[in-house]
Amino acid sequence: MVNLESLIAPRDEAPNPFRLSAAGKCARRLGYELHYPQEVPPVEPRVVAIFELGSLIHDWMRGKLSALYGERFHSVERPVELEVEPGFAVPGHIDGILETEEGPLLLDIKSASDKSAQNMSSNGAPYEYRAQVNAYLEATGLQKGALVVYNKNTSEVTTLPVDHDPTVVAQIKERFRAVRHSTPEQLPEREHEASSFACRYCPFRGRCW
């Protein structure tokens, strides 16, 4: 019998708290990533597979959008920066921009389990995703965005609008500023309860609580 479990190996990745995809993450977690990167464990094979599958879905979705809309869908993987304070900007990249009759629409593609996709369909985009899209909107100067959610169980696609929100943008900038000016002894405040999903799966749970 051939053992194929070793096809996907654990992966060591140096954490980078200053990325726009982290715009909605807990500031204290980002502070730990900055000051204690050696405590971030290797990414488990199962999680590596989830990330790689997500990347494949991203590429497939962008290909479908390009085939359907042609030049109206552009700026794929375009690098952007969000100025947080003078002399300090956080980089990221966008999935693409779709030109519509109402104006440019910034798209952010997500792949999700059936449970997660249904929850978003019923309750809207969670804060972490809304913050990420708002970071991209602020960086590009656009006002309208949307999460394009691909359900990995059913292959259904749901589009969730995310408009530019100055309050969320202010929170994002304050979050990154707090992390930048933190020290190992003076970390940003926690943003979640110990029983929350974010804390249960945080690699720094033991140190934080």
C-alpha cells in the first residue's frame, strides 16, 4: 500500500504582523507575532492543504471572472499600501477590481466550509473580513467592495457587499499603530474573550491567558 500522507509536509513560515490580510486580527496576537515569532509552530499539513486549495480556488475564480468580464475585471494581484502613520505603510494585494455600472467594485475572494459560508450568507461578512476589505478600499481610494465566497462543499458562490466604513478604517490604523509601538512588556489589549473562536485557535493562547 502506498502511503500518500507525506505528500503534504508541515511548513515553517515566519509570521508577519504587518500585512493588510491581518487588518482585522487581534492586535495582541499580532504583537506576539512581532515579538515572539519563534513561538509560532509550523503550519500543520492539514492547514497547508487548506491554504493551497484556497489558492487554487482563488486562481480559478479569477480566471472565471476574467473570462466573463474581460477587461472590466482588472488589477488582479495588484500591490497596494495603507498609510497608517507618516513614514509607515502596511502592504497587501487585492484580488481584483470589477468595473460595474455603479462604479468600480473591489472584489475579495474567500473559500469557506459549508458551515462558514452559510453563516456568512445569513449574517453577513464577519468583522475580520470586513476589516480586510476596508483596508483594501482605503488603500485604493474606492468606496465599494464585495466578498465573493466560494462554498467548498457545494460549489455555490455568494457575493456579500462591503462598503467603505471610516470607523472600521480608523480601527485598522489604530490596531497596526498599537502593534508597531508595542514592546514584549507592553502589548496591545486583547480583542476577544478566552472562549472565543479566535482565542481557542490562537498559537499564543497559553502565553496570553
